[in-house]
Amino acid sequence: MQTRLAAFIKDSPEGEEAEAIIRTCVHCGFCLATCPTYQLLGDELDSPRGRIYLMKQMLEGEPVTQKTQLHLDRCLTCRACETVCPSGVRYGRLVDIGRGIVEKKVGRSIAAGAMRYALRQTLPHPGVFAPLLKLGRGVRPLLPGSLKDSIPPPAQQMDKMQSAKTWPPARHMRRMLLLDGCVQPLLAPAINAATARVLDRLGISLIKAENAGCCGAISYHLNAQQEGLDYMRRNVDAWWPYVGNGAGMDSAQGPQGAEGVEAIVMTASGCGVTVKEYGHLLRHDAAYAEKAARISELSRDISEILEAEAPALFPLLDSIPVDTRKSAIAFHSPCTLQHGMQIRGVVEKILIAAGFDLTIVPDAHLCCGSAGTYSILQPELSQQLLKNKVMALEAGNPIRIVTANIGCLMHVQSGTSLPVNHWIEILDERLLIRQRQAQNQA
């Protein structure tokens, strides 16, 4: 697709990248069949191909209106289109660039701007989000159904908090870093502890860097892109002392003997896909480009870690006593896992090895409607997608649903009466059964 950039963007890094992406699009239309918003609305401007045309016109200097902004806002950035695109169009990067330009040219109403600002100042900051969550739980019985369902009840949270306290000590020579996350430790604190216990059984200690925080995705995808990049720089600074010799550093510089970690572990696929892109997003920052690239190289979704540790993990799973008649589960693969990071079939393989019976989920490639802050900013479309996703997940009559991203977990849980967990939690449960069995036999 030929493009002639306007003067305002020509010769800029963003302009060059956007032009290169648009030129790879051959407008074949394969993306239409996989786009959730096009499936719901039937408007080509709410499809990747249509949005690419809108962004092309904008980059060529055509007038930009609120209608353009609306169609770009409706995009979930699920990147299902990238999975099926025969030309390799990097649509996710293009829409980030396009949204940033539209934000500057069109702006937003005071109310819309205030909502986005509030989300950026709340979700990435546990110190702000925690008291608001506590308040929400206090008034939960008084809230309307959809909002009430989005807040985990206190009793459920207490169980998860108790599980989160059981964190094994850092006793192994092999060590990996954890991105603790911003909302996940408050909404589902058992996830990271379960991850630490699973890795501990494999001879790997999971540690945290004190000053690491939000991955930057929330701000970046809300078009506060410089703010998002600042979060990324902060994490690079927090993790860098732990990288050790792998980054050309003196290993003695590592804090508390934690130098030279093997990987940076992501338990939320939404964070994982962002951290894997640090190197690209900060490539023009002379002070951070090399470090960010190294951080991205070290970033691994927990499923990638366990796949690599299969020779040690699978013998443990083989000895687990399993009653498969009570183990039917549905796995919801987040868009950030299957489309963003292109990790497909790995979690399923591990869960099957652990003795779970995975039900068939129709249209498993489609988004659940969570998509970061999308469920808040586009509630009508999000709820339609949620309804469809829950119907698909429940089609095989599972006893529970598992996923790999905190946003999907909370969103799907709000639409079903079945328990929804991170898949690492149920794997940890299975391994605990094996451990107790071994202790009883001893």
C-alpha cells in the first residue's frame, strides 16, 4: 500500500516506522474474519484494514476527526489480525502510533480526558488502588450487578491472601526475577506465590526487585506514551543490577548475591508482551536502548519457563494422583499470549501433562473484551464480547476456567459463576498433592 507522508510526520522515527508497516499491507482482507469488533459491528472502519486506511489518510495529511478517533478507540489491540496476516503487518505498533497522533490532533472532552487520567493515576499505583479497592469491597453489596461482579468478594480475597503468604525462601543457585505487577498483587495475590512455589520445586528461586512496578502498558496504550516509557525506564533501572554478566556487568555488582538472573518471569501475559517490546520502544533512547534490548531478551512468560524446564517438570507431573472425571477445565488463552507473544499450545500441553481434561473452546482466538482498560472505556462492546466468550468457555461443561492474564481473569470472572484462576495456581495445587502424597508414603 503506497503512502506519501505529510510534512508533520515525514522523516520522524514514528513516521518511518508507520510508513514501513503500511507498505506491507496488501489489503487482502484476511484480518476481517478474525477481528472481534468487525464481527460485532460489521463496519469495515472497525476492522484492521479499515483502520489502516484511516491511519494512512491521517499520515498523508488528510483531516482527522473524532470519527477517526472513535474507530481507533474501538480497537481492542488484540492483534488477532497479526496472527493471520500473510504479509506480516505489525498492526499493533501501527495503531499505537496512529492513536498518539489522533490524540494530539483531536484531543478529548474534559470528561473523557479526566477518565483516562484517573485510570493512569490509579491502576499503576498500588498505594492509590489498594484503598479504592478496599472501599469498593465495603460498598460491594450496594453496587449494580456488572460493577459488583468486577470486585472480588472479601472472603475469596482472604483465601488468596493466605496462599500468597507461602513464598519459599531464595535458597537455590538458579534465580529468576519476577515482575510483581501493579493490580495483580492486590486482586489475585496467590498467582505470584504459586509461581514461586512451582519454580522452587524445580530448583529455581524467584525473587523481586524492590523498585520495579507497572510495566508501562496502561499509560502507553492510553496515549500517554512518554509516561509509559518512563515506567519502562524505571523497570530497566530496577532490574539492571540483577542482570549481571549477561549484560556485560561485573557480577559483583548484583544486589544480595542475585546477580546474573536467568530470566525475568511474567505471570501476566499483558505485561509480558509489553516488556518483550521494551527494546523496540526504547531503541531511540541512547541511555536505555542497549539495556532495554537486554531486558526484552530476558523476559519470559511463565509458560515459556516451564516448557524449557519440561525434563524436570514432567516427571513430577507423571506421578500426580489424578481423577480426571473431576478435572475438566476450560483454558482461555489471552490475546496477549496467543497473538501478542505468539505462544500457543504450551500452557495446554503442561495442563494435560498434569492430568487435566481440557474442554473444547469454540472461537478460542477471539478476545474476551478485557483488553486492559477497554472494559471500562468501551463497556458495551466489552460486555458483548464477554458474553460470547463465557458462552464458549462454558460450552464443554468445565468445573473451572483458567487463563494467563489478570485482566482476563477478573473480566471473565465477572461473567460466570464458575471459579476462574490463573493456570499456574491449579498447577501448583496439583504439585502440592504430589508433595503431600510423597510425604505420607515416607
